[in-house]
Amino acid sequence: MAEQGWGSVPYVAEQFRRFYASRAERVKAPPEIKQREFGFLSFGGRSMFRHIAFDDVNQLRSHLAENTPAHAYYSAAYYSAPEAEMEYKGWLGADLVFDIDADHIDTPCKADHDRWRCRACGEEGTGRAPERCPSCGKAAFEEETWLCDRCLEAAKYEAQKLLDILIQDFGFSPGELEVNFSGNRGYHVHVRSPHVRGLGQLARREIVDYIMGIGIKPEYQGLSSRMRGGPPSLLEDGWRGRSVKALYDYINDATPDAIKALKLGRATTANLLEHRDKILRLLMERHPSSIVRYVDPKALERLMEAAVKEQASAIDTVVTTDVHRLIRLPNTLHGKTGWLAQTVAIDDLEDYDPLASAIAFTDGTERVYVRRAPRFRIGDETYGPFEEERVELPLAAALFLLCKKAARVER
Ligand SMILES: [Zn+2]
Ligand SMILES: [Zn+2]
């Protein structure tokens, strides 16, 4: 059967058109809209329409209503001439932007809902695609990636850790931060502050390293037997306190198997298993550096690396360091899900449920033929799994499958 009909693109485009006809009104202008570049991806089209500028939010809303893009973006940067070609734009600065995508987080559920297929020999498997096909050795795959509550929770947790670091360590006020659900697998965090605007690529790279906990070594955090002066404590600011807390949490939570898997050497492994409570007490109460009696320096480095990874936030390096980046515009539709990108108040993030809040299409049903989909949830209902079947679904669920190209409309 010809597969070009998967996704029923004209149908989806028509639904998006109906949506923007009434709901484009709810799209808000990003701050200083005149200085922003906008970009749009159309349905079926592969090229980005960019270098677009608007004088005010009404122009932006009309554009959405008239053109019905599949994806809408605006620049983190401010330009004196945002509609000009790149080299003539006149870069004035950029918000500091972070992207967290469940795709980059190793959630165990990927083995349940993701699949790959070798383009060369047709070998198939579940989970992430391997580096090379186990059957023919080639490295070109079709990948089918889905998301679930666990993926979205994992992304949210990374966003919460990021916010914590931005507020605690960098001292940004919540008013300078905006958190947006991306409409698909993750979150975007925008920092709007005069202190970040002028930062170039290298400075942003330093911030990324800090947030990802790169290069956090025990000896630089005061955790060494040679350490003189004040030892770090859980209460210290920055990574000095955070790394001790990281160690504490890691040692407290790790199973004996996880400890053994770190290959810390016989003596340290035995100490961690036998004297765990004592080590935790030292970290908590006394000079944390006295744990070097139980954990040798090499082992401590490895332990610290694993522990820091848990406290750091898994942000996408490229997005933050690119000072010309286009970022998804909140209150617009994501063409790969049919869900809304939306701003989430920081206080609401804990309880935020994208699979209920970001649903754009709430009325009606549609009949679709589904080739394959794992079980998924929208609102309080779960659907699927489906395989080669006809089914009538609420419009949001049908559009999700269509946007994922896993179904086509059946009339
Ligand atoms: Zn193969
Ligand atoms: Zn998942």
C-alpha cells in the first residue's frame, strides 16, 4: 500500500487552520516583539520561512491565522533589523535559553515505546537504534519515537533542577524566568535579564558547563585529605554545597548493585556497603572531607561524577550556546503532536500535566486507520496500543496519531 497518505497532512492542516482562526488571539507577543526574528515551517514543506518580523502582536496573530504554520518559532535574540539576512541583522543581544528534551534522557520506557528499522536490511528492534545494525552492520535507521508519562516526568524533573540552579546559584529571580512546555517532549526555560543579554557563545558555554556539572572534581570542592581551610558543607552555595549533597543523596539511595557497578575498588566498595551510615553522617555533620578515610581519591572522583550527574540538569548544549537560535512560540501548535506549546507558571510546574493542559482540540471525534502506536494517554483516558486497525477516537487523540504519521483519516 502506498504510504504517502500517512498523517493525512491536508486534514491536519485544516484542523490547525480552524484552531488559529479562533485561537490565534491567545498568542502573546514575546517581549520586544519588534526586535525579534520569526520563523515558520509549513505543512509538507521542508524549508523554514524565516527572517520575518512583526511590528506588533496583531500582525503576528494575523500571520498565524492566514498562513497556518505547522511550527512557529521566534528568536531568542534581539536585532535592530530582524527581517534582514543574517549578516545585516544587527545583533543586539539574546535571552539565555535552555532546552530540555526527553529524547536526550535515558528513560527505561524507551524500550517499550520506541522502535527502529534498518534502512538497508529491514532488521527491526525496540528502544533506541543501535550504533550499527546487528544484522548487516550499516548505520542508517528509520526511528519511531514516542513519549509517555515517564518521559515527560523525567523532562520536568530536569527542568526543576535547572530552575533550582538558576535561582539558587545564579541568583535570577523567578520573574526573570519563563518556563514553556515545548508541545512535544520537553521544556524550554528562558532567562530575560540585562545580565545575560550581551553574553557571547563562550560565556554561554561556561554557564552550560556549570549547569551540567562538568569538571566538578572532589579536590576543587574541598573534598580531599590535603584540604586546609574551611571544609565544604551541605549548606554552602554553588557546587561546593551541591556536590556534597549530591554525594550524600547518591550514597544514600544507591543499591549495593549500583555501588558495585561503579567499580570503585575493593576497599572503597566494602566501606560503602558496610559503613554507609557512618559515611553519610560524616557528610552531614562533620567535615565532609573526612570521608576520604573510607573512599580513596580515585574512587571519590568516580563516585562524585556519578553523583553530580544526578544533581546536574540535562540541558541541550547546542541550543543554549547558539545566540541566533529560533525557539518555539508559546500558545502555538506543535506539528508533530497537535499539542500546544504553553507557558507554565513556576509555582505550577510541580503539578503541571502536559497531557491534560496542552491539549488543543477538545471537541469531536475522528475515524482513523492506525498502522501502529503504543499505548498513550490524553487527559484521563488512555488509548491503544493499536496495530493495523480502524478506530474512532476523540479529535485530540486522532490528531496526535496523525501528527506522528502513525495513522490516516478514514472516511
Ligand atoms: Zn541492517
Ligand atoms: Zn517514555
